[in-house]
Amino acid sequence: MRRQVLGWSCMLAAALLVLVWRQTQGAVWERHLRELELERAQLEGERLRWMRRIEELQSRSRLLPLAQGLGLELPPDSAVVLLRSPPDTAWP
């Protein structure tokens, strides 16, 4: 009888240890996941700032004074021709 109680007690203790270990690992992974999500949000914000900066630098209002300063003429919109490249045959 004592062996049975001791056996069940050991099994219960082992199960509780596994439970505590699993909960601890879950908390560690949750903390790590939150840190990664925060880093991702920060990087996404930085990416958006760079995209806005690129659009600003490519804008006509930014390029026109630079082109005129270099003695270049900016053609009117009606004179601009967009050329399309042939479709890539490698893709289905």
C-alpha cells in the first residue's frame, strides 16, 4: 500500500513538474514573441518612413528645381512616352 501511495505521489510530482516547466517555457516564448512583434512594428514604421521619403524625393516638385539648376528641360506630361517591356516568357 505504501509503495502504491509513493508511486502515485511520484507520478503526481512528475506531472506537476512537467506542468510548471511547460508554463515557464510558454511564458518565455510569449515574451520573445512580443519582443519580435514590437521589433517588426518598429521596422514596418521605419520602412514606411523610407517609402514616404523616396516618394518625396522622386516628386516633380523636388526634381524640377534640381533639373532647372542643371540646365535641363523637363518635358510636359503630354511629351512623356511610357515604354513597356515585352512579357517574360519564362513565367507561365
